[in-house]
Amino acid sequence: MKSLRSEIIKYSKMLNSKKLSALRSGNISARYKDGFLITPSGKKYSSLKGKDIVFVSLKGNFDKKKGIPSSEWKFHQDIYFNKKDAKAIVHAHSTYATALASHNKGIPSFHYMVAMAGGHDIKCAKYATYGTRELSKNILKALKGRKACLIGNHGQIVFEENLARAFELAEEVENISLQYITSLKLGKPKILSLKEMNIVLSKAKNYKRG
């Protein structure tokens, strides 16, 4: 558990250093035993210590004496409960993903790298108040068949098989968001066909990142 806590802190600090989220916004978690470890509520990532990382069971139980988890722990719980292949989650309020989400825009297949999120497009979950089950429900709908989505008027969320890959995917979603916004400034971008995206998705399943 100690090494996993350290890894969560490492990537939490990278939310700031990589400019995916400022100060204490966003949150990170990793599946652990019958639950998950998650960043705490209200603490700047730069000051995090191992003892600050909170364990929450899949039933939603945690020891308040050992700390309060992120106010958005419920959608982490629901993703882990419903997505058996989710081992790590990164939620960020990254600038370009949030900009698209504020317009309730998803990202179509204007670029083949959209497939890295697991589908033909990246959907935008409908807005709901943070920390609510309604938001969890909306996120799970947008994540159907996918590993990433935008969250209306909020940000982005991704899951992967480990923290390193989850963080990389969050960076990719932010980069794709910037590229899509830039392409829209030139007009309506060309959208790749469903046939081509199916080919890319098939290739992506065998793509191994270092």
C-alpha cells in the first residue's frame, strides 16, 4: 500500500506540473484490495503525504479519523464497481478539455488518436453537481465502451490498467482537445469514416506503449 500511495502522490503532483489541473482541483485514485486509494479532499497536491491518501471500500466506507476522500469519490467508486478493467483513474480540470466540455461538445473522429480513448469518439457526459450519484450515472453512460470522456462544464476523466497509463491517457485527451479546438478555428474538420476508425481501433488493441 505504501508504494501505491507514493505513486498516487507522484501523479497528483504531476497534475500541477504538467498543467492538467491547478492547485487542488481534479483527483486521482488506484484500485486496492476491495476498494481504492484516493486523494483527499481540500489539500494542495504539493503538500500531500502518504498518510493523506484515503482508502475507500467499494461499498463506500472509509474511516473519517484517517481522512476525508475527495468530494468526488463517488464516481471513482462507481467506475471501479462497473468497470472491472479499471485499475487507476485520473480526473482533471485541464484547460482545453474543460473548454470543450463547457460547450457540451464531445470529440468526433477528426483524428485517429481519438481511438486511444477506446471508441470512435470521445463523448461528453451531461452536467450534474459534483460529488453526486447523478454525475456518476452520466459519466458511466459517456464511458460506455470507452476509457475516457469529457464531463459537461467540468473537465475530463480517464481510467486505465495502471496510473502511468491513466495519466498518459489524460494528457492525450487534453492534447486531442487542443487539436480539435484549433481545427474548428479553420472550419469544419474532415471526420474519419466508421470503417477507418474500426481499423484503427483494431490496431490500437495491440498497441503497446512503453
